[in-house]
Amino acid sequence: MRPALNRRHFLGTTAAASLSSLALGAAEPKPTGPKRPVVIASGNLRTVEIAMEMVQKGADPLDAAIAGVAIVEADPNDHTVGLGGTPNEDGVVELDAAVMHGPTHGGGAVAALRNIMHPAAVARVVMKKTRHVLLVGDNALKFAREQGFPETDLTTEVTRKAWLAWKEAHLRDNRFAVPLAQLDPTVRDLAAKPVHGTIHCSALDTHGDLGCVTTTSGLGYKVPGRVGDSPILGAGLYLDNTVGSCGSVGLGEVNLLNCASYLAVENLRRGMKPKDALVATCKRVVETTTRDPRFRDDRGRPNFNVVFYCLTKDGRYAAAHIHGPASLAVHDGETARMVDSASLLD
Ligand code: ASP
């Protein structure tokens, strides 16, 4: 019994330390202004509720967005970000995250970061305490440790078992794979169809200033060291405080190939309505990437999906994606609700 107690104590202590590390790099709240605040996120009401509560208390919009996504980063049952994120081929969770701050046009990011539950908060410290924008791998971890972020094992029993089942199935000649039917359904689903996903959150405060964040564990069972779009400014997120912000979820490679979030913000700058700006971005991504057979099916249609979320300087918002259903979480200062995303192909 003793080791179990120790482990519980250890996990509790680590969770508390991770929680307090969230304050690293956050600004002091300031008096609120006269403008209507709005927060959007990729499909998570809790995220927009937390971020809105902070914005209404005068928090910086980026700090509010980071606090909003932190709840998902700390959730072991969400397999797309932070603790419990789906690991890479080697069974190791590698996280990508980036932030942008409207008033200063600042940005910070970390990629392939291991063992840190809140990579978005580390990205903010990269932005605030260095002259750089992006730190990667072991040196990103070293930086995070130096700055006071505690290390945590980000794998859980569910993700470890699912990864093992995935690996055994892919090394069939050398291993005796556990029949999938014998696995717990959660583990089976995660092994058979690795999830990928991301949390993006953009916040507009009562002064009309924007902040945004994108955080992810990336593609499930990816090649170790693979970096997606999420920590690349212009790809997985972008913001211009005079125009608006955009973030994305889905196959990162296609956003990297198109600087897609930057393109969406530029579409807004040219006067397009939020939904049109995002649908046009989806269209561009499809047009360019389906030139490559790896990104199209037999009928020439895209064999991948991406979703874009945007929030304008004056508080308008939209989401758009390539196919299938998708939605956007919105808080307008009064209520939080889910809003349908516009689909390019369906
Ligand atoms: N965009 C993320 C990546 O490519 C994954 C996702 O959103 O599903 O790493």
C-alpha cells in the first residue's frame, strides 16, 4: 500500500506545482475598459468560461486564454493535449504550443517539449523572458525547468496501454499482440484510431485587445521530433491586434504548407467577413495541398481535415472546416454556447 500512497501524494504535489506554474509570466490584472469582451475556443465551453471570467476581472487577454486551455492541458482524460496526450511512436508525449499577444505583437512557442503539463504557459515565458520566439526539444525542457515549471510524467495508464497495443499491432512479426477485442474500449479506440486534436483559444478583452494560444500533443504516434503547425506562428495561430486572430486544429502539415492562420488574418484585413475569410482559407489549403497525391483520395478530394477559428478586433467570430461537423465555443460576456462551423465540402 505504501508505494501507492506515495504515488498519490507525489501526483497531488505535482498537480499543485503545475497549477502554480501557470502564473509564471502572467501580468497583473488592470482596470476593465468599456468594450464588450468575447472569447472563442475550439469546442470546449469550460475553456471559454474560465477565460471570460478572467477577462471580466481585468486579466490580460493572453493570460485569460492560457488559463482557459490549462484546464484541458491538465485533464488526463483528454488525449489531445498536455497530461494524457497521445504519445509519439516511442510512447513519449511531445507537446507543441504557441501564444501571441495583441498589444505588443509578441509571440512565443515551444515544440517537442516533454514532461511539462502546461506548454502554453512556457511559451508565454519564452515570449516574455527571451529575445526569441521558439524553443525546441531538450533545450525547451531545460528552459522550462530553469524557469520553475515542474516535470510530470504525461503518460497515463490508458495512453500507455493504447500505445503498447498500437505498437504490438505494428510489430506483428515480432510480438504477440493482445487482440483488440480484449482491451478496455477506451484503450482499444485510442490504439486502433489514434486521436489527434488541439485546443485553440482567442480572447478579446474590454479594451479591445487580443491574445491567443494553441496547444497540442500533435498527431498520435507521430515520428519522434515531428513538429506540427500549433507552435508555428502563422500556421497554427496568428494575430494582428488591429485586425483579429485565427487558430487551427487538424492536420498540421497542410497549415504549415500554406501559412494558413496568417492567410486567414490577411483575408480579414482585406475586409472579408469572418466566415468568408475562413472558408477562403480552407479553399486555398485544399487547392494547393491536393496537388500532392498523399493529401487526396481516389476522387481527388482532400483526405484530411482542418478547422479554423477566428475572432475579429470588433468581436465578430466564425469557424470553418473542410468536411464533417465541427463547432466553435463562444462566450460573449453573457453566455457560453456552441456555434456550428461552416463546412467547405459538405
Ligand atoms: N494540428 C495538430 C498538429 O498537426 C493536431 C490536431 O489539431 O489534430 O499537430
